[in-house]
Amino acid sequence: MSDQEALIKANQAFYQAFESLDIEKMEPIWLRDSKIVCIHPGWRKLTGWGPIMNSWERIFDAVFEMKFELRDLHLLVSGDMAVVVTEENLTQRGYEGTMRTQVLATNIYERVGSRWMMVVHHGSPVIQPADDEPPLQ
């Protein structure tokens, strides 16, 4: 399996764990290290295993269902580091009803042995201009 194929599989496993709403499925995706970083849309930067896993538990406890449709996957592999940039189209059902959001995500992986392990996840909400506004240049 090529590096790109393995990276795509690792990224798919991240989103499958996310959709499962199960911390036991999310934990093996991440490198267990103090250097890992996670920035959820609208949150401050989280660093280290404990704060990041606690954030996933809080997210999982707040919703009943999450479904991702990923678009525009961009991969960059350089040695033992790899970056995946993608557009997340998320539908989530929670206490306040169903909500659809669009997020641009950057997922950074480090190769550990033969596995790609997540070391950074950064999600930024997409704010689209109104129909009568010109796009930002």
C-alpha cells in the first residue's frame, strides 16, 4: 500500500471514529503524546492527550448523531509527516435539533512504525458571503 493510500485510510478511520461518537474508537487514531494539538471550530487550542480526549468526550456527549460528507481532499506527504486538507460537510443531530455545517479541516499525521497517527486536527467554520457580496480576493 502506498503512503497516500495508507494516509487516506488513516483519515477515513478518523472520520469513522468521529461518526461513531465513541471515545474508545477515537483514542487509537491519535498519537498518545503531549505535543498533539486540536482546534475544534470556535474553540481555543487544546494540547496534550488529556485535554484533547476530554474535548472529544464533551462533543460526543452533546450529540446523538454525526454524519460527514468529505469533499476536495488534498494530500501532502513528506517523509514521516503528512497533511490532509478537506471540506467537511457535517450533519449533526443533538438536543437543539438537526444542524448542517461546513468546516475546512486540516489533519496532520505522523508515521509511527507503519501507522499514520493524528498529531493535529484543526477545523475552521466556512462563512460564505451573501449572494450580493463579491468573494474576498
